[in-house]
Amino acid sequence: MASSGQIGVVIVGCGTVGGATAQILTQQADELAKRIGVSMPLRAIVDVDFTHAKELGLDEKLFCTDLDAAIAREDVQIVVELVGGTTIAKKIVAQAIAADKHVVTANKALLAHHGVELLSAARRRGTVVAFEASCAGAIPIISALTGELACDQIDAMYGIVNGTCNYILTAMTEQGSTYADALSVAQSQGLAEADPTLDVTGVDSAHKLTIMADLAFRRRTRFEKIYVEGIDKLEVQDINYGKELGYVIKLLAIARRQGDALSLRVHPAFISRRHPLAWVSGPFNAVSIYGENSGHTMYYGRGAGDRPTAAAVVGDVASVAIGNSQQKFQTLNIWPDRHADADLLNIKAVRCRYYIRLQAEDHPGVFAKVANILGDHDISISSVLQHEPHTETDESVPMVITTYEALESNVRTALNKMNRLDVIKQPCVCIRMVAEHPEKTGTRLNADC
């Protein structure tokens, strides 16, 4: 594509990210052309409402309401889809591919649900779908997975990939805010949507995990088979108890290779203050990847926002314009449309440590009953934390137990039995505890020494 010297671009959707992308392409056009050696003129901005575009001062000559005409233009080679959702967006991307246009998108939900279908369609037409901005904003995680890491076997991946949730959890941890108060502040600062459901329930993180896992493990993962648990039920008292024990809580997107199968899950987890992801705070994102040869690499930055995400979109436009994206798409054998479905383990097959809080009657024999149930299900106790009652009239007190590594199915069975004890006054709270993944490279180097 670079031989023509000029690659025309159409943006469909001029919201927060679309508007920022249009600004970069128009205001920095000359500098971009100098950097990459190809001009990327913005030919049109397609939308039904240009209020935001006008507020940004974008050239009204670019405004277009005729999607068909914009995609059909002969001087357009790249269609940037920034509409969002999985219905209209899918039609737009499919139409662009059918018109032999390359596509750039930041739409993680679309790719998680329909990525294989759209990638396959693009491959048949000799075009490409580029999606760096879909997973972690300005963090070049897709570039890493389709670059140097494509030559390594990935053993595990741990990510904080939702800035809204990380901001809320940081506020709850550092300021003692309740979940409701932290969410309200996040919304007032534009860090959370008016309807934050996709974020706080973990669905957004699961969308991103699907995309990254497909590339990391050279498998086709099914979004609907990923275990997903959000942060909307967390309580400040558990976060405080975790801090007392030396842990911080994060919403983690986890993918691990276990034999020939994969374990994919999204849920809150306590991690040690020394864990590499523990210091990732506020709206920032980070992804830790553990490779067989490369060991631990970590990617950190702004995972959302208009300019950071737009920067990733423009980076994809440039990569397509000079032919890098096409070369990777045609050559690398890591794309999910080239692989069969992964064998995904059920969450019940996971083994890890657990934090368990019980609201129990304050009299002798209660702990013995709980310990017997845990022991009967092969669950060993690592520590116990219990404070004195706040007042002499308190009929129950919180008891916090941490376990050694145990099987999830055993823990669930034990929790059900404990909840039926007459001395337990509220349903038990259970939060997984995640340790840092071991590095194969480090082990081998130590062994060689």
C-alpha cells in the first residue's frame, strides 16, 4: 500500500475516541507523513450526529451521513470503526471487508464475539483487521503478542485491563471509600460510564482476555466459556482485612496454560504487596506475560481515554498504511481463524489460595466446626485473623481464614456446608488469592549457575 504514497482513511463514529482520532489524523497529518513515509489523509467522518465533532473544531467538509458512499470511495483504503457494540458495528466492518477495505477497530466486544468470523472474511478478501486499541488503550499489547512474543510459548498472562475497576478498587483500598462512593466519583470524573455494568461485572475484561488469549496461546477461545466475576459485590471490610494481611485486591484477567488445556478467568483477587501488579493504581492498566524463553515481561500504561486509545488507533492505521499489519496477518500462524477451539478448564478445576470471611457466633467450638469442614475437604488453613467484638453486646464477629492452595470445587463444597452451620450468621465471603507466576527462564538460569 505504501507505494501509492497516500492512503485514504474514513472514520465511522465520532464519539470520544473517534473525535480524538480525527484530530490526530488532521492536526498532525504532516508530521505523521514524515515519520512513516506515507500520507494518511482523512477523507470522511461518518456519523448521524456531529455535535461532538463540531465541538472539537473538526473540518465540517469531512462530515458524511452516507456510510455506503464513504466506504465505496476509491480514494479510501482504510475504514476505522469506532461505533462500538456488536450489531451495527459488525455490519459496518463486514461491509468494509466486502468492499476490499482494510479495517481498524477498537471494538473489543465485537472481536470477542465475532472476531473469528471477521478475520476469516478479511483473509478471504486479502484485507486485514487491525485492533491494537481494543485491549489496553495505549499499551501496545497486541503488537507485543504479534511481535517478538509470537516466537515464544506463552505459559501465562495476568492483566489489569479495566481502568474503571482499577480506579474504584484503588479508591476503596487507599481511601477507604465504599464501592458506591468510588463508582460515583469515577463517573463524575469521566472514568466510568453512566451505566458501568460491562466494566464492574468483569465482562469488559473478559472481552479483552478473549482477544489476548487467542493470540498468546494460538487457540480459538470462546468468550461465553470464560468464568467472569466482577467487583460490584466487594466490601471495604474485606479489602481492609486483606491489607492487614499484606495483600491488595485487583480485578485480574488470568489466562494460564495447564497441560493441553487453558484456564481463563476474570475475578477479583488478593495479591501480595510485592506482586508486580500490586502497584498499578488508578485508571492505569498493566499486563504481565510469562514466556517459556522470555520469562516475565510487563506492559504498563493508560488503558483507556480519548487520546491514549486514539494513539493506538492511529498506530494501527499507520501499520496498515505501510504494510506491516498485512505482513503479520498473512504470515503468522497465531490468528484464531486458523485454529480450532481451545480446551477450556472449568473454574472448579482451578487450584489457588483463598481468603474466607465468616460472620460467626462468638463462643467456644465455632472454629473447630469450621476447621473440621475445611479439613474434610482437603483444605489446609494458612492463617486466622479475628479481632475482639466491637461491643459486649455483639452476637457475632468476623473471622478471616486464609488457606493454602486448594481445589476450587472442594472450597465451594466446604463453603456450602459452612453456610448451613447455625453458628454462621451471614453467607461466607470467599476471594481468591493469586501468587506471582513462576518463571521458567529464571529457574534455568539459576540451575546453570
